[in-house]
Amino acid sequence: MDARNPNTPHRLVISHLWELPFGPGKRYASKGIPSRILGGWQFSGITVLQAGRPILITAPQNTGVLDFNYTNGRANRLHSAVLSNPTRDHWFDTSAFTAASAFTIPTDSLSQPDLRTPWVNAWNWSFFKNTRFKERFNIQFRAELYNIFNHPQFDCRNACADLTSQTFGQITEGGGSRNAQLGVRILF
């Protein structure tokens, strides 16, 4: 989370862990080869659904006041920049902002509470297979999948929010590509 911009009004985090009911000591397939194959599996995950953060519109620092703004300059806001149907190529109304004249204080705040980045939609899942030996040893196969559904996590920072940028108001940044890792863990 951005330390300068902590406002996230809606955030849902769901965490879960489920051990499948198969294998020794479980309800189903508690004996024999099916017990060894189906037993010891766990499924876990963390899901994050979060509203966007306020966008930080920046402009040239024209005030002439030393250290007026510790980050970047601010703009003048002429009207609301919220669009009813934003797209990635036109996320907000760029005509709502202009650079402040030299030696004047801009009329806009740095943060736009009514103008927000896109929602975050992240699903991270893990699958574990525990195989026990002699009650003391456990070999755990792990498959961990981050952003399993490969939802892009778009953001409006840097060039998107910079009044002087060619891509002002366009979402050209994102992250959260799918990532998978496999591993083996030995517990004793």
C-alpha cells in the first residue's frame, strides 16, 4: 500500500486451508494404495479483492515556493475528472486538469479521492501433498500458483497521472502476471 495514500475503502481478503478427507485416519480411502495416492492433500489460498486507490495527479512545480510540495507539483482542477464509462485508453477526463501558472498555488490537492485506480483482483492458490514416513518424517510436494486466473492488475501511476506525459489518463502499467513454483520440503 502507498504510504502517502492509505485510503482503500473496500478490501476483502479471504484465506482458506482445506485438508482433503482421504488417506490414513480420514473418512474416505483410509487403507491400501488409494490411501497413499489420495491421502495427504491440502488446498489453501488467499484471495484479495480491493477497491482502487486515489490517483495522485502530478504537474510541474511552478509555485516558486521552496519545498512547496515534497513529491511533485500539483495541477489546477477545472471540474470533476470522473468518467461514467472509463476505459484503459481514457481512464479519466484529462481536460479537467491544467498546469498552474508560474508563481501561483495550484487549486487541486495531490490526491483525488473520487478518482481511483482499477480494482485489485488476486487469487493465490497452493496445493500440498504430504507423505509421511515412520511417523517422524514428512516429504511435502508443493505447488504454489500466484494470480492463478491471470487477471492483470492495472494501475494509474507515473506517466498515467503526470500532466506532462504523452500517456496522461491512459493506463499503460500493470502487473500481477501468473506465477507458479514447485518445490519439495522435507520435515523431520
